Amino acid sequence: MLKYIFGFLIFSALSACSTVSVKDNETEYNTAIGRSKSSAEPAFQLVTLGDTGGIKDGNLSAFLLRSLEEERYVALDAGSIVNGIDVALKEGAFDTLKSKPDDNLRANGNVLHNHVAAYLISHGHLDHVAGLLVASPDDNNKPIYALKSVNDTMGATYFNWQAWANFTNRGLEPKLNKYDVIDLTPQHTSSIEGTNLTVTPFSLSHPLESTAFVIESDNDMFVYFGDTGPDDVEKEGKLSVIWRYLAQQMRSKTLRGMVIEVSFDNSRPDNLLFGHLTPKWLMQELTRFYELVEDKSQVPDINIVISHIKYSLKAGESPRSVISKELNQANKLGFNFIIATQGQSLIF
């Protein structure tokens, strides 16, 4: 009973974080298009360490996810880690953690060392791994989970004693053995060390193989999508595999939310997507998912966090604002969209 009371108090205190107002190029917009109607006991906390794709160093794709039953997170990609933790600390994202801080570390070091249990890396592009690389000299020992092709890319491209020192336990000597590199098998469920979470990976279509991670805690699920193109453009059918899996799992489990990318607005031509989504393509994919879900009443309770919006140096309306409007106009099925914002804490 105490666990449920505690969860309710956390939810009440942080639910306001689901809708915040931010400024970008002096244009204000609401980061949430809708609010969740769910009355279910919350299960996960998601902290945004980096919300953009592309060129904005210090705010690149990275999230922390934990079960509300514990205080250790798994990092979902790692484009910005230490700077993302700093921003999240200022926004109070970690204020509900009850464990005593480490007196030998600053607040950001305490989060990185004592609360980030593992990394899940979707693919090896720099805007998804730069934060991990630059933090590695002062990071502590923890596992890196990824598909084999992703781990091979990380070793060959970065942890090679040329781009960066080899902080892992495989590859070129000397191996510094800080990170235990663990290959995941597509569509096979594995436990995440140091947490009560499991992960089931799915391959995604991208110029470099990418990954979606279905993360579970008991009967609750959350899905993180790395970079991905739509099935109709990529012609590989990989998103359809995930939609079928999720719809089948939802017969007995609760899908609390997902993080999925929308890199460009609808003006972007298909031949220049380079393995990414637009609002139009996301809605087409979600429509396919919707059609597979047996109990349609579950849909309004699925929080869909939009990530990886490409930062633009061009004057005029920000891409975030344009994409928000396009999603809102196309959302006829009742999904709850939230635009990711660095430092944001969401309870699902």
C-alpha cells in the first residue's frame, strides 16, 4: 500500500512536467499537444537529457528511463550526458530521488555514477553517442547494450585508440575494461544489469542499422525508437514487425509510452529523409499500429514523446513549432503527443 501511495504522490508532484512552455528563437510554443487521460498507477519516469538531432552540441539525443519502483536509470542513447544531467538537475528532474547523495561527488557525478546503471545505444551515429564518449574518462563501470552491428561500429569507429581510448572490454589493446559491451539479439529479451527492467530490441531501417528497444517492468512497457525511416520509403517492413509485437503484447500488458523521432516537417521530400520520419509518415505508421490494437480505448493513454527534431540555423518559425502544428492537425486517433524538451521529467 505504501508503494502505491508513494507512486501517487510522485505522479501528483510531477505530472505538471508533462506540459511546459519553452522558448526557441523567441517563439513560445507548448511542448505537449495533449494530456494523458490515464488514471492508472504510474510506472516509469523519463528524463530528457537531449532532445534534438543534428548539429546542436550539448543537446543531442539522450534519455533516462527508470521504473518508479527503483532509483536506477537506463540511458536510452547518449548524445548528451553530463550537460543533459546538468540541465535536468536545474529543472528538478531528480528531486524525487530519495537515496542519499554521494558526498564525494558533485550532483551531476552522483547521478551519473550512482543512478545511471547502463546504456542502451540504438546506433553508432555521433549525435547518439557523443555524450557517452566524452564522459567516459570520469564515468564508472557499467554495461553498454546494443545490437552486435552497433557495438562493432562503436569499437571500430570510436573506442579504437585513435578517435578515443578503448574504455571497453573488447577490441584493441590495451582494453581499459570500464564498459562491459553486451550484444543484444533482435527480438530476444534480456535483463538490464542493475535494474528490474528487461529489454527486447528490434532492428530499424536507417543508413546505419538502428534499434528500437521495448523495455518492460512487470506488466508495463515503454518503447524507445532510435532513428528510423518509414516502411513505405525504406521498403524493409521493420516498423510493421514492432507494431505487431506491441499490439500482441498489449493484450496482457500496458504500453505506457514511447519515444520516437520526427526529424523533419512535412515539407521534406522523401528522397532527402535519409532514414528519418516526418509528421505525415509518423501518423501513417501510428495508424497501422492503431489498426492492430484490439482494445482501442488503450490508445489515449499512450504518451508519444517526439524526439530528434533537427535543429535549424534558418530564420523564421522553428521546426519544433511547425512539427507540433502538423502533428496536432493530423492526430485524428487520440494519441497523446509530447514534444521532448531538454531537462524535462515525465511520469508515465
